[in-house]
Amino acid sequence: MARHHSPAPIPTVSYTVVEDDISQQRTLVRDAPTRSYGYNDFADFVRPQNHYIRYIEPLESDLAKHVEYDMDEQDQEWVDALNVERKAQGSDKVSYEAFEIVMDRLEKEWFDLTKNIPKPDLALPSEDSTCNICDDAEGENTNAIVFCDGCNLAVHQDCYGVPYIPEGQWLCRKCTVSPENPVSCKLCPVEGGAFKQTNNGEWVHLLCAIWVPETRVANEVLMEPVTGIERISKQRWKLRCTVCGERDGACIQCSKPTCAISFHPTCGRAAHFLMPMKAATGAEAPTLQCFCEKHLPKEQAEIRLRALEVEAENAQSEASGSEAESEGSTAAARPHHHTHVGANAKSSKSARAYAKTYKPGPPIVPALILGRVLQYVERVHMRKRPEFVELCSRYWSLKREARRGAPLLKRLHLEPWTVTGMQAREQTEADKVAKLEHMLRLRRDLETVRMLAELCRKREKDKRAGIEVVRNIARTVVFPSETGLREIFDKIAGQDTNEYFAHPVSKSLAPDYYEVVKNPMCWDTIEAKLDRHEYWDVQALKDDVLLVLDNAMAYNAADTTWYKAARRFKGNLDAYFKQLDTLKTSAPLEVAQPPTSQEESMDVEQNGAASTSNISANQEENPTPPKPILGPIGDLEPPLAQLELLVSDTIKNESEYILGDNDPLTSIFAYEFGKLKPIPPPQPKTKRTRKTHQQQQLDASAGFRA
């Protein structure tokens, strides 16, 4: 018989209403001497109304005077415990601001001290550092080589799964989870390297996980965790590595189908048996292939030989340097000199990356910095100031050690030797001259760019002026009545101050409007037609204006506001329509056709008493005016004489510019700028002209008349 368990009750939500929220209160420093170190005062921030807030990065000299350190919860616990001890000793309480001032000054003084100390080659980053996974030294902006602050491991962001570089220190997975205890790879006996954890908590090299066929990474962005360890076949676990000679872990075999030579992925990397893992820019990712020494491709074999020669030379130089230092050491050397000699064998970055642990040691604050800090905090009121500063120095050293030497200020996360690498070396006169020449070239280039930009601006300005000229010519010649039509229509629509007929009628306001009015019209529609130059006849514009008012009177009742307004507007249209008639052109008459023979015979029949001679005489004395063509020619179109002017040569002869071989219309739309005609030579003066000129000069002189 099955047992039925009653479901657990749903927990009840409980909350507490806080009347006076501390987070809403203004946290200000009331001590005036403390505010002088850069803390906020009681002044309210006034947001500008007319412009955006502009943030200007402060100078280095300004940041040196302001406190940038922000204490955390651990600092607060330490200060509270220190205040309890000071209270028991009869001393005053130390404020949080005083602690931040001391920590900030310690950090900046230590930074100024360390950036002037020459760094040994052990601390300097190697310029030829290669990725521990892909063995490639090339880096990009989006795929840079990052170094672990714990073990100095060098890996690409994409290879190890680092989506973004943090502002502070970066630790690999091994230094994050197990910084003190060494870990070993499940797939090979090699110690050190780029480790990742499996879904069971075991450790494997990411290089081994990529090359062993059965293993995968669950998240290809973060490149962890490693899965598929249990799917590795027993035969692979039994293979012996031909490089290290051990049968430990899972080996891979030569890609040659008939070759059975096996080796660990890490051993194959050390022996240069692995083919490149990265493809060229824009190419597809290559297939993972590895070959033994016998089956390596020719190009890869040459690369392998050169790499082995370089490694042998580096090992020989390191060994000779170690022997020279051991021979030159004396009994008066420092006690820890033998450890320094032993460390020379591992002075390269690759050796440090494969080391089990890496401890830089806590920084020790010298007495010089203590004296400067004491002098800096003289304005802070407290008892036993030297003892407090010394305790803060010890606490600062422990905190820097816990962070593996990483600075406590975000601004100083950049290492000192990269900040002042160029400043530490004094510039010679040749360097100064080269820098000055470079700056002068840069200034000349910038001036050239400025002049080019100014020329481009002027060119575009001239092009815009030319386009405006073409537009004005086209508007004046092709649409001669457009300005007048708009002015008169604006007067007509201006009577509708309440905008009764300005917009189309909405169906939501009048559902049956479009059933009564079959041809709707409003002021907006007429204005849109004016913009599209659809009115070539005055009567068409009159009909649309009357249609607006007739629709309103047809749909609305006689006692409504809309009906009365339409009737009042309609009574005032005669004066505006007369103004529209003045805009008519002679275009329809210029293309009129003469009367046909049938029309002449009809006139003869109607006037039978008149003779043919009289008809001809009357036609000669009073010719019959031509009848306009009824068709597409409107009374608002430009006259033919005005249009012919654009294609005739008359404008060329009368203009002071030479427009070229094309007609004026083609030249205008092709943006051909004419050249000024030469000034004609002056006419020779005759004797009569010379005498007249002399007489005019005498008449113009003062006090003399002929």
C-alpha cells in the first residue's frame, strides 16, 4: 500500500516597513579638516538646465590630493575592532574617513616608490609570451593574451574562456579554487599549465580536454566544465607516451592511419608534434591533427627544428648565466643569495607558468613612506597618530598579500613599469629631436586635414547654392503661378480659424460621412496637391475649394456650426477667385488651332445674303481669333516664349557668361558654371569726342562756366 504525503504548506511572505531608511539619508563629512582631503561638503548639486553635464578627467596632480580609497566591510570590521582597543586604552575613536585617508596615501606612496625601482627580467612580461593552449603569440583587441596574477599563466581570452578582462587582478581557475594546494591533471602527468575542472570536481588540462577525442567542454564561451571523462575507452588509458615514457593518463595517437605512436597532448606540445590550432584571419578553423616525428609534414618539420634550436640556445644561455653567478659569489654574500641563484633556472615566464605555486610575498612599508604619511595626516585630529599609522601599514601589507600584490585602487591596476616605462629612461637629444619632428609632421598633417575639410565644406556649399539656383529657375519658369496660388489659398484657408475643414473627417466621429459624401475634400488635401504641383488650371483649384464647402453643407444640418461657417466662407470666395483669375497665363492661346473648313461653311450658310468677297474682306479686316485647344494645356502653365527661352541661343548672346556648347537648360541642370566674357576693347576717341570731354571738364571745374 503506497503512502501519500501531504504537500508542504506554502511559506508566508513576511516583510518589515522601515520608516527611516538610512540609505536615503545624506552621508556627509562634518569635519572641516577631513573635507580638505577631497570629501563632499554640504553643497547641493545643481543640475544645469541649458547644457549637458560634461565630465573632465581629473589630472594626476589633482587625484594625488583627493582620497580615492573606498573601504569595504572587512575594513570596517578592522576599524571597529581597533576602536574597541583604543577605547580600552583611553584613546579617542578613529573615524572611517581617517582610515581611508591613511590607506589611500599608503597606496599612492607605494606606487610612486615602485615605479622608480628598476624591475628585474623576472617581473617584466615577456614580449614573446605564447598562449599555453594554442601556442600562438599573436593577440588581437578582442582576443588578447591575459596573464594570471597568481601563477603567471599566459592564455588567449577565447582559448581559456575569458569573455572580458576584469579591471583588477585576473586569476585562472586553479589559482581561484586552489591557490595553495597543487593540482594534477587527470589525463596526463604534466604539472602546471592551464587547468579546468570537470563536472565531478577533478582537474584536467584544457589542452588535454581539447585534444582527447572523447572529452568536451560544456560551455564553449567559458570553456568549462570538462565533460566526457567517463567515455574514454580503456585502450586509450593503456597507451604509453613515447615522449615521457609513462603509461599514465589518456594519450592521443598520430593522425597517420597506419601509425600507432601515442603521446600525451601536453608532451606532444612540448615536442612540437601538434599541428596549429588557430586558422588565419577569415579562414575556417582547422581540423585538429597531430603527427609523430616521422610523419610530420615538411613545413611543420622545419618549423619544429627551428623551435627546438631556439629552445636549446635559451637553455644554454640560462645555464651559463647560472654558472657565472655561482662562480662569482663570495662568502660575504647575503644569506638568501643561494635561493636567488637557484631561481635563475626558472627566470623565464614559461617556467613560472608551469610552477606549482607563485608567491610574490607581502610588501613591506619602509620608514620613508611612514614619515611621509605621518606628515600628510597632520591635519587629522587623533591621539597616538604614529601608532595608528603603523597599524594601518601592517594591515595594508596583509591586504595586498591577500590580493597577491594587486593594487587596492582601481586606477593603479596598471603595473608601474607599464605606466612609466618610457619615463624611467631619460630621453637623449636625438630622441627629443625625433619626437619634435614627429610632432611637427603630425601638426602639418592635422593642418592639411583641416584645410581639406574646409575645402570640402566650401565645395558642398557651392553645390548647394547651385542646386538652389536650379530649383529657383525651375520654379520660376516651369511653375510661374505657384507662389500666387499658395498666397491666395492661405488667405482662403486662413478664414477657417477653428479648423473646421482643415483635416479629413474621421469615421469614429462621423460613421456615415463617407456614405453621404462620395468625394471628400479638405484644406490639407488641397495643400498636398499644391506641393505635388497638380493644379495646372485655376478652375480645378476653384472646384476643390467649393467642394470642401459643398460637402460640409451637404452633410451637416442648416442650424449647425459647420453649415453656417461653410455658407459664410462661400460668400467671401468671389474676391479670392478674381485674384486667381489674374494668375492665368497665355499658354492655351499660344497653341490654339485655326477654324476648320466645316466651321467656315457653316458661317457662310448662316449669312447667305453676304457674298464670298464680303466674307473674305471681313476676314481680312476682322480676323477670327483662334480657338484654344481643349486638352492637357492648362491656364496656369508657363507661356511658350518663356519655355523657348531656356533652349534658345538668345540668352547666350545677351548673358555676360559663356555657357559652353550646350543649350542653357542642359547647362543649368549639368551644373556647368559659365566663364565671364572678355571685356570689349574701348572705341577710339575722335577729335569731336575729345573736345566734348574737355568742355565737360571745364564746366565741372569750380567758378567757371562757358
